Amino acid sequence: MASPDTEELATVPLPTPRPDDRTTPHQVITDPAAPSPDAPTEAAAPTETGEQADATSPEAVEQVEPAKPAKPRGRWWRGFTGSLAAGLTVLAVGVLVVAGVCLYTDAPGPGPVLLIGHPIAAVLALLAQRVADRRNGLPAAGAGIAVVLFVVSALTLFWLT
């Protein structure tokens, strides 16, 4: 008996795809106010029981197109303040990691003000960003401004002094 490596494998043709019974071809409607060619004009289509429904009955009324959701506003502002809050959080974690390495190697490292201030500023910025993400209007704008102020104050107090 030959091994599978030396035998030639037979190829099996793939079945041809059949159209799905549940799908129907799309109909392009150029004017939503114009009736479709399949829609009944004055008389409504017969219901399941075989009787005619009037044109105002729920069975005869079709939804033409769903209402479009409103465009979200302030997406760039929320993205910007979210990036600032995430950056401040990464910076706070970095300061804590450097402090741990310095503690392990007996090297001078960041002082207690940096070790306490950075995580507090990061937590405050993340909380303000959460408010900015979940609210709309003036509360969202105020929370975004608070994120910017937390980031600027942390960088000014801890890195420029």
C-alpha cells in the first residue's frame, strides 16, 4: 500500500451555488413617493384570510425607509480629549513603573509628589472623559475642557518645575 504522500489525491468538484430561496432580487426605487410596480393602487392586497384590507389598515401600510439617526456631534473633540486622558494614564503608569525599577535598583527616582500626583490626575481625567463620552451638549463640553485642564496642569506641575 502506498503512503498518502506518494498517492495522487483525487480532486472533488465543488457544488455550484444555488440561489437561496429566502432572498429576493432588489428593486431600485428612484422616487420614494412613487408607488412600486408591484404595489396595489387603490385596493389593498388580500390578507392571509383572503379578504381585502382597506388602504389605511396596518397590513396595507408599508414602511418606505427608516428614519436616519442624527449625526453625532463633537466626535473629534471626544476623540481628542479621550486621547489626552489615555496619554495621561499611560504616563502615570510609566512613572509608577520607573519608581518601581528605581526602588529595586536603589537608584534615585521620582519623588512622592510625582508618585501621588500623576495617578490622581489620570483618574480625574478618566472620570471627566467618562462624563464627556456619556453626555451631550454643555456637560460634555465642560467635561472635555476639564480633561484638557487636568492634563495641562499635570504636565505643568510635574514636568516643567
